[in-house]
Amino acid sequence: MDEDSRYEAVRSRDGRFDGEFFFAVETTGIYCRPSCPAVTPKRHHVRFYATAAAAQGEGFRACRRCRPDAVPGSADWNVRADAVGRAMRLIGDGVIDREGVAGLAARLGYSERQVRRQLTAELGAGPVALARTQRAHSARVLLQTTDLPVTRIAFAAGFASVRQFNDTMRSVYAATPSELRDIARSARGRRPAAPTAGIPLRLAHRGPYQSGPVFDLLEREAVPGVEEIGGTPGRRTYRRTLRLPYGTGTVAVDERSGAPRAGAHPGGWLEARLHLTDPRDLTTAVQRLRRLFDLDADPYAVDERLGADPRLAPLVAARPGLRSPGSADPPETAIRALVGPAAAAELVQRHGKALDAPSGTLTHLFPEPDVLAGAEPDGPLGALAAALADGTVRLDPGADRDDTHRALLALPGLDPATAAAIRTRALGDPDVAPPGADTPESWRPWRSYALRHLCAAGELETTP
């Protein structure tokens, strides 16, 4: 989009572009999402940015009305397979906080200087600034939804010191951490939930969202001990355990049924509640849930392309905003795709790690690849587990999809259909066609979504 088109999106408060770009107002020193309900500024006072970090780098503060830091992520970064797209997915997963810029560069196969140059040239901010913006958002969530001490929140969000934390929050939100907490309490008229009650979250998405087919798929695949889903269709809750960099967690996500009301904001959210043994895992947990539920997709782009196909047009009209679910734990997803649900449940019972504090029927974490490589060394399972454990096959958010696909096909006993399923789910590739599937070129780059439409309509056998 050129800047005039972006201004028209701002003038019409078009929520379809939330997260795709941000605008800042020179006279107020504030930056917003395109759908901000505030009075539209004059064109000559407006500047546009690709990321919130770029706007913050120019000295602009986040709007308190539209909360531009809480919008769905750019669908483009999740689709793209180039270095910038892979870097953004890794930063979202918290790699900078855990491994620094050097760790990010090593995962991408570039020098630190090259990574900084590419991100700054395309997104207007370097990796440290992008991670800083993410830390600020994580800290705000903890401040406004828990009673954790401010000092603990500072380090949980990834800041190196309390002073850095205070300076960043004042710079980004024009308020101290204590003031942000007080604002949230005043708005709710009550105190936030205690830490033991978990962290309540609204996982925002862009445009319509067909939650029914997503929850149907999760219900069919659920592995006892690791996952459960309860309730009636339209009001179900999906719960699962999470293995995270600093500890473990459990999460509950509620199904959201029904179409948006006429005139309602073009988007919505899924209600979730996280229980973490270490709050430093908040950012990573949220990003993994977003990938599992495909919340950063652009349904407008997908539906426009697939809706032009005569075969798919009625299916798209019946289910606008249908998603292609990803994975909360890519190695787990890969192993489950290989062995199937029944065998996966047996692996959990034999080799899964028991939670220190079970939560209902959630009792275990799925066994790690290195554990399976030692306990089940033979056959395709042993080969896949060993490859995941030693890094021969990489499934992290920054993995090169083509390289990973070739590495999967090189493993003994792993057929092309299983490799395609892993690429679709574990790597979140939106354009995968399983071998033998009739997928015209006109469906590209959304063939994964096209197959979901066919499965949801009963015209194709359910695929992973």
C-alpha cells in the first residue's frame, strides 16, 4: 500500500489493516492502529510505520484507546519464508530474550550485522528494538492481569534491570508501571485476578474466525494426559499442557461461536487463561497459541483468492475466515503426525514427563525427542526423534521450510504425505499440497486453507 491508501484505511478506521502497519500523529506524539476510534488526524500530521517498534524508535507513545501493541501480528511475516519473516517469528518466540542477537543470527545463518541491516531496512527497527516492544507488551499484560510484584514482572518480561523496565514503560506508554496497573483496576472496578488463578488473555484475530472446525480438529486429535476438550459445540474449552523454555504451563482456550454483529469491529478474540510455573514464558506461550489457532492469518486475502475459484466459492461463502491450525509444540506435532493418535497416547503414558501439579486430566508433558530417541531408537520413530534431538530436522519458528522438508524426506520410513502434514502444521506453511491431492495453481499461495475448506465440507478425507 502507498501512503495515500494507508491514510484512507485510517480515515475509514479499517480494522483489516490492524497489525499490517501503524500510524503516528506528530502533533500528539502518539501512534495507533488503523482502526483507532479517535478523531482522524489531518494527513500532513500523519506518519506511517511497518512496526510498533519503528514508531517507538521515533519517540512516539502507544495510544491508550486502541492499544496498538495488542493487535494481531502481520500475516505477511508468518507467510514469508525469507530471512525477515523467519526473524520476526523467532523474535515473537522470545529468542532475543533467551539467546540475544547472536542466537537469532546463528539460527538464521547470517551475521549479526546482516540481521540488523535487513530488519532495519525493511521494518524500520532492529532486533533489539523489536524485542523491546514485545517485552513492554508482555509487562503490560502482567501488570494489568496479575498481582505479581512490579520487580518480578520486570525480570519476567525480559528486562535486564528495574530501571530499564521503568524507563521503557514510560517511553512506550507515557505511564509508570504502577500507573498502568491502577488504570486497569479503575477500568474494571475490581482487583485483577491473583497469580494462582492464571493469566487471563484475549487472543486477538483479524476478521471472521471459524472456531468450530478448529475445535473439531483439536477434539479429534486430542491425546489423553496432554490435551482435553470439553463442553458442547459452540461452547467448548480446549486445554493442554505446554513445555516452555523456563518451565511448564497449562492453558485453557474457549471456543467463540457466532458471526459478528452487523456493524461490529472486523475482528475479535479467543478467551484464554494461562497457568505458568515461570512468568518469563508468557511471550513464548502466547505466540505458540497464536500459531496453534492460526490467529495471525489474513482471512480477507485468503477468502478473496479462494473465493474466486468455482469449486471453492460456495465453501468460502459458507465458512468465511476458516483457519489452518498450526502447532503449540512442533516436535510433538511431528511425532504425532508420524505415529498417529493411539500410539501418541501410549508414548505419553510410557515416556511423558508427569506434571508436578496435575490439572484435572492434564497430567503429562509430551515426551521430548531426546527421550524418545533413547527409549524408542528403532524404526521411523527413532529416526525422526533422533533427527529432532540433534538438529538435523529443525522445526522452530525460524526454520527454512524447504530445507526442513528435504531433511524429513531423507529420514527412513517417513513418507511424503507425513512430511507434508508436518510442514503444514509444525511449520505453519499456508501453501502445502499433499502428494496426490488435486490442488490447482490458482489456489496458491493458500492451498493449505483450500484443503481445510474441502475437509470441513466433507469433500475430502480429514488431513492432519
